[in-house]
Amino acid sequence: MRDDVDELSEAWGRERPDLDIAPVAVFSRISRLARHLDLARREAFTAEGIEAWEFDVLAALRRAGGSYELSPGRLIRETLVTSGTMTNRVDRLTSRGFVERHPDPADRRGVLVRLTPEGRAVVDSAFTRLLDAERVLLASLPAERHEELADLLRTLLVPFSGTPHA
């Protein structure tokens, strides 16, 4: 089985035989898969009438469980954006009826951002659509190899865990 990256790698190997071009075979494929995933995410979220950033905030709240609420600081850490960006995002999600602000009972000056039933419905539906699209992207890989691929990718990502660009 061959793909476009095989041709690209061969061309580089021919033109630059002095270099070990093995990383090209890995990262060109990851890059191309990332583009397909980005398109699948965009389609899944557009079908629900939300943007990717909206999904990210709503998903962080949904994963929180319980009353589906987090402090703005926690949302910033979950979504890797600045304080000003998060304030803007919460304002916009509030205007859409997807989240509400409530006083933090543990901190009189603080607030908690809580997922509304409407927000929960939209994030649940978008997540279901996203999983369906991701299954399509994985369809050519036998199911018994999914865990192996996840383990290999984890090995590559662990050194970057906790860094802002991760």
C-alpha cells in the first residue's frame, strides 16, 4: 500500500541523499491526518451551529461533571487561552444561552461558569457527530490496532505535556 507521502519521501531521498528523511514519512502523514481531522471537526461543529472554540469551552464544562461548572481560571487552563479571551468567550456563550455565570460560594469575589441545559444538548450532539467523523477517519485501521496507534502517539506527545503549545 502506498500514499502520496511515499512519493514525497522518495523525492526528498533522491534529491537529498545526504539527509535522513525518515521523519518526513511520519510527520507528513500526521500533518495530513490533522487537516482531515480539522475538516471533520469543522463539519461536526457547523452542523450544530457552533465554532470550534465554543465546543472547546462547552466540552471543558461538560467533562467537569456534577453541576458542569468551572471557574474562569480553570477554563483558561483547560483551553489554553488568555484571561481576556476567556472573558470574551464566556460573554458570547452566555449571550447564546449555552452558559451562565453564578457566584462562587467558596469565594465571594469569584464566579463560576455553568453549562445550561441548552449548552449541554449542543455539546453532547456535537461530540457525538465528532466521534462519528473520527471513526470514519480510523476506518482503514483495524480496530485492534487503534490502541497501539494511541500508545505510539502518546509516546511522541508526553515530552510536550503541560507546555502551552501542546
